[in-house]
Amino acid sequence: MELKFTKMHGLGNDFVIIDNRDGANSVTRANVRAIADRRRGVGCDQLIVMETAPTDVADVFMRIFNPDGSESGACGNATRCVAS
């Protein structure tokens, strides 16, 4: 599977960011674990998926995943990276 991503660093954390606003990629917990693995994958503290915002109030919706595949509610460093 080919997957385009950006890797960014923010205040000591590293993030893999996937722009999925077109809905072309399906990100599963297993995918997140594989990508976040520092020995076999890209390696990251968190994986961020950018999605189409559900309303016109925002430009993008962020889903934040921990290396174990679980979803996180927020991350300030990741938000700064995505905003830049």
C-alpha cells in the first residue's frame, strides 16, 4: 500500500500526518500501529489524519492516534504542526 504522508516535529514529539480530506485512504488501528513502529515503520509519537471538516466552521478535522492505535482527544503539538 502506497501512502503519502508528512513527518513533522514539534517540541520534542514527532508526528506522521496524512492528508485524507479526499477520503482515499482507510486508516485502521493495525495501520496506525505499523506506521508508528520505530523499528519496522516510519515511527512516530502520534499519527494525525486530516479529514474534511464536518461543518463550514473549520477548514479541517484532525483525528489523532496514539502508537497503539487508540484515538486521542487532543494534542497541542500536533495541532501546531498541522496548522503550519
